[in-house]
Amino acid sequence: MGKESIKLIANNKKAYHDYFIEDKYEAGICLHGTEVKSLRMGKCSIKEAFIRIEDGEVFVYNMHISPYEKGNIFNKDPLRVKKLMLHKSEINKLLGKMTEKGYTVVPLQVYFKGSLVKVEIALAKGKKLYDKRNDIAKKDQRREAEKEFKIRNLG
């Protein structure tokens, strides 16, 4: 497999704000033709998406793929449940971790890898309110430091 181009379709920035990301996995996704065409046009949202494991299979819920304009009768429900494809060992590892308290699986991004649509999913642990406050404070400090640095170097 040579160097395949990666084209980002959708990103879930909220996941980094709400969770500590521990492990990342790349999963394939079962789609219909019109959904792929819609993704090629960048019409996808994973802000509200979440992942469940049922009977040893991984499914993504609330992943919104807008209907393809020229798809008419072939269009599927934009919020239909989509199956993710992972290796059995990866699914078992995720299942083991999800039984622990506080762990969940969230989609981070959707992208094209060559001609295939991939979903990057992550094993994540929910942040408490004070963790989020810490992150915001650190971000503000970094911003202030960059501002100071800019002023010092320009002046």
C-alpha cells in the first residue's frame, strides 16, 4: 500500500473538550452509494455521534450524512445507524475497557483514505467539570503567552 491521500470530511472537536482520549482506532464504515457521494461533497456531521457495541459488532449512532441532491429514491435516512468494521481483537479490547467505569467510545473524525471512507474512533474517559475548567485555563494561559511574545517581538 503506497502513500494514500487522506482527505478530512468531518472532525469532532467537542470530543477533545469533553473526554480524555486514551486509545485511537481506525475503522471502516458500511455505507450506501449515495452516502459516499454526499461525503465526497463534505456533507457529514459527527458532533452528536456516539458508538455502541452490540453482539460483537460496532455501530455508530447519530452520525448525520446529508442526503445526496441527485440521489432521489436511493437516498437513505441521514441519521441511520451505520456499522463500523474493526478487527475482532480490537472490538474485544474496546468491550473490555467499556465495562470499566467511565469509559466510552467516541468518533473523532471521518475521512477518505484513498477511495475508502474511514472513521477514527477513540476510547475515551469522560471529563469532569473541573477538568474542563483546567483545560480552558491552560488554553487562556497559552494564548496570553503567545500575545506577550508577539508584542515583545514586534515592539
